[in-house]
Amino acid sequence: MFTCEASRRSVEVWVNEEQRFDELYRRAGPRLWRAVLAYTGGRRELTDDVVAEAFARTLERAATVRSFEPYLYRVAFRLAASELRRAPTVADVPDTARTTLDPDLSELFQALRILSPGQRAAVFLRYQADLPVAEVARLMGTSSAVVRVHLMRGRRRLAELLGEEDD
């Protein structure tokens, strides 16, 4: 009787964890994918791999993770940064590996690639994902002050690169 009850509880816990993870995937997956796509400069294949690996690692460590979404973002951005350091330069990546973009977005992605990883993540999450600074800080695993510094420096650098005035 005891073994059966323990098994039933363990199955219930597993089902509840699976449901929570499915909800996380539905809620955070598309936004994370877009964030990583911008972070990688429009490289769709790399983005797909990074997002899948980030979810796999998050699921693997589910028992020790306190807050899933920030952990997921940290893992994804760290994986993407690691892959970008290892990968050939963007000029060496075949055109089929990049998303087809209109010229304005292509210019923006090129400018974003020049920013530091922290600036790139902060700028995308704040302005494209339209998240408040506190939420960006939570997802990046840092403080709001650090995010504001990344945003200020990122906006300034983008203005230089894109030839626009910083407002």
C-alpha cells in the first residue's frame, strides 16, 4: 500500500511538472525565440538549436530551478553567446542559415551584432519585447541599474551605428 501511494504521488508530481513546463513553453517560447533570433543576428538555425537546448536544460534541472523563466533566458543567452564565439563570422554563414529580412531590419541586426551581449539582450527585451526594466533585469539575472546602463550604452551605440540622434 505504501509503495503504491508513493508511486501515485510521484506520478502526480511528474504530471504537474510536465503541465507547468508546457505552460512555460507556450508562454515564454515565442518571446524567447524572437529574443534569441535578434541576439544571433537573424540566424534561424542557431536560434532554433539554442532555444531547444535552453528548454532541455531547464527541464533537466527542474528540481533545482527556483524561477523557470529567468533561468531559461539566462541559459539561452549564455548558449547563444557561446555559440557566437565559436561559430564562424557572420559573413561566413550561408544565406540559407539567416532569416530573410527587409533591408531596414537587416541593418538593425548588423548594428545589434556590434553591441555587447548584455546591451543586445537588454535593448531587445526592453524595446522589442516591451518589457519593463525590472522584468528585463529579472530575466537577465541582474539588477535594474545594470540593465539601465546597458540600455543607455546600447542606445548610444545604436544611434552612432545607425546615424540617428539619441532621444
